[in-house]
Amino acid sequence: MSTLQDFLNRGDVFAAEAGVSITQIGDGVAVAEMTVGEQHLNAGGVCQGGALFTLADLAIAGVMNAHGLLSFSIQTSISFLQSAHVGDHLKATATEVKNHPRLPYCEVRVTNQHGELVCALTAMAYRKDKPIP
């Protein structure tokens, strides 16, 4: 699966610029990680929701594309449960719940370095007939 991991880490320029990378893809699970920096903060001084979403979205891409066919998110719901702060190391773990041939579904848990749940997501994708390049 390292080919998909390389494809996502190099190909998702937005996530890479945000400091997010895929660290694991395998058997129905994908993990993306980032460390919260000053560039991730909102006006309130905590990690911006978009940064958390980007982290989770890359993990979603890992698990949804792991079957070798290009897949794109079509619906995602996020619940923010606690704030993340500068220096926090965050891990998004996406777990495949339903490997439907066209509409796969997964759940994501974003935790901090203490294992505390920062946010949770559910996502559905559309799987195309096009193989991953």
C-alpha cells in the first residue's frame, strides 16, 4: 500500500502544505497525522476546524482509495468535541465500515497525544471505475 500512501502524500498538495501526512494504510484502516502549529490557529487561539477537517479528510482518502479505485468524498459530517492547541500531535484514524462498490462508508476519530477525542466524522464516497494512477 506504500504506492497509495506516496500518491496521497505527494498528490494532495493542500494537505501537504497544511502539514498533514498519511502514516498508515492497511486492511480497512488509514491514519493521517499532524502537529498543530501557529499556522493552524483560528482567531480564538485554537486549532481551526478546517485544519481538523483536512487531517481527517486525508485519512478518509486513504481508507476509501485502498481498494485501488479512485474515490472522492461526497458527504462528510464532523462533530468537534474539544479544542486542539499549538504543539498537540493529532492522529486521524479512518475505519472502513461498509465497502460498498460505489458508495463506501467510513468513520474517523481524531485524537490528541493523550488519546483524547478531539473530533469525530462519518463519511461516504463515490467510487469510480478509474484505477488509482
